[in-house]
Amino acid sequence: MKQNGIFLIIIFLCMGTGLFAQKKQSIETIHYTDGIPGKSDVVEYFDSYFKKFLNIYEVPGGTVTVVQGSQVLLNKGYGMAHVLKSQKFNPESTVLTVSSVSELFTSIATLQLYENGFIDLDADVSTYLKSITLPDNFGPLSVRNLLMHTDGFEAQIIGGNATNPQDLRPLKDELSLYITKRVTQPGSMITYGNIASNILGVLIEDVSGMSFAEYTEKKIFIPLGMNNSTFEQILPPKMYARTAIGYTNPGHQPYPYLYVNLAPMGGLRTTATDMSRIMIALQNGGVWGKTRILQPDTVKLILEENFRMHPDLPGVTHGFFEMEINGKRVLYKDGDGLGFRNRLLFLPAENISMFIHFNSDNGEKIRDKLTNAFIRRYFYRASVDATFEDSHDQDLEKYAGVYRPVQADETTFFKITLLFSNYVKVSPENGGLRMETPSLGEGYGAFIDKSVWQKAGDSLFVEVVRNKVTSHSIYIKDDLMSSRGYHGVYRKLSFWEEPDLHFTLVTYSMIVFHLAFFFWPLATWFFRKRKPDFKPLPTKLNVAAFTISAIYPILFIFLFIVLKGFQQLLYGVPIGFTVLISAYNTAFIVALYFLFQLVKNWKTLKVTLFDRLFLVALTFAILAFNWFLFYWNLLGFSY
């Protein structure tokens, strides 16, 4: 009996220390295969997720809303909306800046005009525009092209915003000032760049006779009871006081409040609760409660794919972009602003939607992780192992090169930013392809850092992560690489366009300019002292060479200083850019004068062979650097 008692005590102690206790499974490692098991699970999961990742990525706060059918499963705020005021995120009252998520409402308003017979989606949009004139190259541009972002316009980067209400302008005036070029045939490829939504905004104003803000309030927000939503940029004081602040990362410095002149592309202020109502409406054939904002067939245009570059690639709808995660078709719309990251996503087949918002630049890292984790948790599917062929396919060499988004800003001086980002290097590797996003990385979201791709068909490749095949595919044909996402089509650059060549040209030029600036005057002084018969360069040629060698390095440094504040371009062309461009144009005139003096005096120059070779090297440096300036639109005034 005594031995049995001791044995029971030992068992009890072991259980207390957890020796025989089963380890509790982490909430983040549980997976379901057939959907969300209940509201409590969603709440528990997101509570755990936000607590962990807001801390890891130093994000002040955010909100999340999950809707299934007509039921709101989760609508909750986490962390701080305004750090200085200790104001927490409240899904009911915190006013959110949702940036490009605004474009969904622009699409809905346009489709309402279509439903009521005011416009034809396949008609040339210029038929309805009274306030602005569009570039007419590449032929007619349909309303449907604009809705699906197959409009062919170059991305709109410069302007569109203001730092104070006095600088607000009517939509038509702002768009006329900053309208971009058309670079591809409408309907041929995805060329997202914000410009389409702004044209649709003017269309809504011209056809309805109301301002864009007034139309969306009367036809969308009031019917749905979205009482904390508006496209008006001057908010009522009480609403402004509830607005979440966007923060830098690192630094946690607050960004200024942004007044959006081009509101259809990113000017909506709303709340998480209000967003739940549009989510319910779209998941229920256009109805929220007893209110209908769209007919079921029209909602299908928003939720069903209408254009894709390849049968095996995700496409676009009349309002969303498409992707596949864990075997599930997902529609999404992101909204990125200064200090804000948003995502609205739908799983149409499952009748589930989610809206997330973070008030930090670092929110982008949580957003992508959360999207994938959410779908993998509730719709789990085992990954497929990658199977690379043990061969070196010579055919893969034709895909090698550097690719850049088709609609990247090619015609303004903002093009210079493409030297450091937004391009992808493709190279064959082990029977597949390796993709790299050098320097500052690929800013459009399709490719991140380094990735490996396995051939899956004729010119079709799938991404491989940790030897598992993902849902991300690309298609490369005729020097065009098609992928998913906002900037889903990339063109292969010619050799003379590749960043590495331009870095080489600039490096060579800067070395020669520095040698000419520092050592040439010293050499001249030295030989004058040592050789009485020394013949220096003609004065005009000498001054021109010295001036050029001094100006270009200084302006090149100034270029980086100015680019550091590129966010100022959101408000228009800063004075620093104007001064820089003017200086480069002036330096170009001096360079021409140098070349003129060199040609004029070449035959009569009484200098050493070394001097002549150095003059040739300087000439090549001047030509190379001015080619660099010309290619990146830093000569002339390309605004």
C-alpha cells in the first residue's frame, strides 16, 4: 500500500510538471480544410496574430474586418490610431485613409451609370467626357478598358495631392494638368497606374452633373448607411479628430494629412464598420439589408474575371485584381499611402471577405503575411513538391535579361527612380529561372527579393519556395513577362536600357570628371614650373573642361539629395527638381561649348599624346553622362 501511495504521488508530480501533459497546440498552427468553424475562432486567431506581428514590425495599430455572407464575424481594432493622443483604433469610429481601395467605389459608381443606361461599357469614353480631352494615340479607349486597367496609360506619379485645403483643385483641372501618356494599345495588357480611375471620376461628374464626392454620397454611402464615409477632402472637425495618423517606419514619425485632388484614385475616408457594409452588399448580389446598390448581373462583373494575359495566369475584373492562394481564387484591392497599408479581399466561391488596415509603412509586411496565413488556416491544402528536370535547357537563355513594368513612368523625370528599383533580373538556373530584384527592390509587388521558378509549360513558370510549388505563375513571350498584380506585365529591356550599363557609364564619367577637376590643374601648374616651353590648352577650352568637370559631379550628388525627398512629387513638381533640371540643361550648353572648342582647336593643339588621350576620355565621359541624362529625362523639362 505504501509503495502504491508513493507511486501515485510520483505520477501526480509528473503531471504537475507537464511530463505527461500534452503540449497545447498554438492557435497559429491549427488548420481547417473546409472554412471558418465559427466566430470565436476568428476572434481568437486575429487577437493572437495582431498582438504578435504589430510588435514584431513595430506598427502602431490597425483594424480587421471579416465577413461571411451577411454576417460580420470580426470587426475589431488593435493598437494606436493616434500615438500622441493615445487614441486607440475603434472600428466604429476611427476614420481610415484607404488610398487605392477608393477605386472600388469609383468602379461601382461607373457601373451604376451603366445599369441606368447612361453609358455603354464598350463605347469610347471620350463620347461622354466634356471636361477633359484625352490623348488619342492608339485609337478608341472604352469605359471597360478603364474599369479593368487595360487602358494603356503610363503610371501617374507626379501631383494629385495637396498639403493644405487652399491648394485643392477641381478633379478635371488636376487631371488635365497631370494626365499621362498612352503607351500601349487599350485592351492588350494590364497597365495599372491610377489614371484610369481619375478619368472614370470625370466621366461620373460629366454624365451625372454632380461632383464625384456628391454622387458617391447620394448613390452609395447614404443608401448603405455608410455615415462615416466621404470623398470630400475637408472633413468636419469631429470626423477629422477621429482620423488615424500614418507613421513612418523606422522612426515612427507622423505623416501630414493628405488632401487628395485626384479623389477617385485614393481620396476615400471611411471606417472599418462602413467597409463591412460594402463587403456584405457585394457578397449578396448588390444588396445590404433592404437596400440595393447594384443588380446581381452587374455585381458579377466586379467578382468574375474578365481579362487575363494567359489562361493559367490570374486576371482582372471590373474592380479587383485576381490571385490564387493555396488553391483558392482570391480577389483583392490594395491601398498604399503615406503611412497607410490597406487590403480588401474577397473569396467569391466561399462568400467570405476581409478588410485590413495598418497605419505604418511596415504594415505591408504584415498585410501579405496575414492574407496568406488567413487563407491557409481556414482552407488548408498540402503543398506540392517541386520537380526540376536535371538538365540545362538552352531554350531558357532566351528569357534572360532585365524586365521593367510596361506602364512605368517613362516620359517624365521621375523615370530616374527606375534606375534603383522596379526592375527584375531573370537568369537561367538549374533547369529553371532565377529572379532577382536588385538594389531597392521591385516596388510593384509581383516579385520580392530573390525567387526560383520551375518550368510548367510552354513559356509558363511557377514559383518554388522551400522546394514547394506556390500559386504564383509567370508567362514570358515576345519579350513580355506577364504576372499577377497591379503591374502584371513587364517588358524586356534592350541592352542600352539596362541599369547595369547606366551605372557603368556614370561610374566611368565620375572618375574622369574627378581626375580632370583635381589633377589637371595640378599637372598644368607642375609642367609650367618645370618646362618653360610648356604649352597649356587654349584658355576657352581649358575653362570649359574645368567647368564641366566641376559641375557634373556636384549636380550628380544634388540629384541624390533631391531624390531623397521624392515624396514631395505627390504634391507637384518641387522647386528642387526644377532647379536641378535647369542646372543640367545649363551644363549641357557648357558641354556643347567644350566639344565645339575641342573640335575647333584639335589640329593646332601642341600637347602630349597623354593629354590628347585624356581629352578623348573626357569627351567620352561627357557624351556618356549626357546620354544618361537624356535617357532618364533629366535634359529638357519632362514634367
